[in-house]
Amino acid sequence: MGAYVVKRILYMIPTLIGMSVIAFLIIQLPPGDYVTSMIASMQESGANVDPAQVDRLREIYGFNDPVLVQYWKWISGILLRGDFGFSFEWNRPVADLIWERMGSTLAISLASLLFVWAVSLPIGIYSAMRRHSVGDYAFTFLGFIGLAVPNFILALTLMYMSYRYFGQSVGGLYSPEYVDAPWSWAKAGDLALHLWIPIVVIGTSGTAALIRILRANLTDELNKPYVVTARAKGLPERRAVLKYPVRVALNPFVSAIGWVLPELVSGVTITAIVLNLPTAGPLLLRALISQDMYLAGSFILLMGVLTLVGMLVSDILLALLDPRIRFN
């Protein structure tokens, strides 16, 4: 098992290098740079732009350097000093901006992931074991609604209901009186009252998808000869289903971690804007619009790292579920 994990980690190193190159090239693709965006904003407001000042800004920010030089300055700073560069728009180190947002982002993402598993696992097993029952049809209907309804529509609906019927302040993770307050049990309780909306909204579509995946896989597994034989020998139904079929059917379920983690962080930007959440998505969108290259590139690289981490976690869990995978 240890050799399998080490091999997977070694595979990640060249992939990370390639991801860093691609991330930097992506933010270089749009025409112009941050100075170009800043000049356009100044001209829209009627301000005069001095060409000498423009050249000086390009020299200060290093935009006149070749792309390879800019990339090396950025990636060497990350590897050697943990320096992700400087945000031109915010006039602050990128690392400070990232860590400010990543705490709340990871907290919401992990809570949403636990919600997805806690809901989809029992429902998927029930739907497979009670196919074509009233409960199966009901959960299938709710699953289709979860896949079809946009997250931001669900967010607006839950915000209205929480304000209309529970008198709860909408938007953000805290009530106004707790935003800048020191940590206390009252603030933690207020966070819990606000956290359920983003967890439900973000986790709904993922829950619906995983229910369908688990139901289909387990349904196929329950019709295989070894399950029929176990039932014929008098093995209790619960044990006949849970001991092996569920374990085998969980393989695609667990492998979904690889795309669930980055999707929970970057794929809910519109939802985060609607709910006014202090997460990474809105900051990444703003960085891309303003062409804040080091901030945008660092976030894109972080999404790639999360994808690799998700893949590593799913590989390890799959190896624990099915020992045959360790020899591939």
C-alpha cells in the first residue's frame, strides 16, 4: 500500500509542473495586461494617460520581460519562498488574499462534501434495493429537480424563506453584529445558522448526481451471480447487500472525489456572489476580469492542486476498497 501511495505522489510532480505552465499561459492569453485594463478604466472616467507613466508601470510590474522570465519569477517565488506574487488591483501579496479566502472556502466545501455523502449514500442504496417503489420514484423526481434547478435560483429561494419565515439575515456567513466580533459560542452558533444555506445549495446538484451513479452501479451489482448465490444460501438481505455489492458499487462513487473537490471550490462562483460568501470564486472572477495575473494564476494553479489532491484521495480510498487496484 505504501509503495502504491508513493508512486501516485511521484506521478503528481510532473503533472504539477505542467499545470503551473498551463495556468501561467492561460492568464497570458487575453490581449493586454493589468496596465491595459487600468488605462481603459482611466480613459472611461475621462482621465488623461501619460505614455511615460504607462511605460514606467510596465517596467515596475515586469510586463516588459519575456514570458519565460515572468513565469520563472512567479514559480520560483512559490517554490523557494512561498511567495505567490503581488496583486496589482488589491496592492497586497497574493498569498494573503488566498489564505484569507481559502479558510472559509475549504470549510464550506468540506461541509458540502460531507452533506453530499451523508445524503446520497443511504438514498442511493435504498433506491437500488427498492427499485420502482414509491420511495424510489420520489427520490428520482427530487434528484432530477436537483440537477435541473440552477444553484443560484435555489439560493435565492432559500434566502427568501429564511428571511420570511425565520427572520434570519440573508447573505454572508454572519449576522451584521458578528462580522467583526471576536470568536465566541454565540458567533459559532450564528455561523451554523447561516452555513446551512450554502451547504444545501452547493451540495444539491452533486448529491443528485451521486445518487443516480450509486443507484445504477448497485442495481447492476445486485443482479450478479454471487449475490444471487448468497441470497439462495439464506444470507440475510442486509448482509448480502452491504458486505460486497455496496463495496464494489462505491468505486465510481469514491472516484468522484477527484472532480468534486475543485468543483466545490471553483464551480459555485455565481452562488457565492448571490449569497455574498467570502470564498475564492468571486475573487478569482474579479482577478480574471481585471487581468490581475499573479492572483488569477495562483488561483488557477490552486484549482489544479486540489484536483490532484482529490485524485490522490480517491485513489487511496479505491485501493482500500478494492485491493486489486494497487497492482495497476
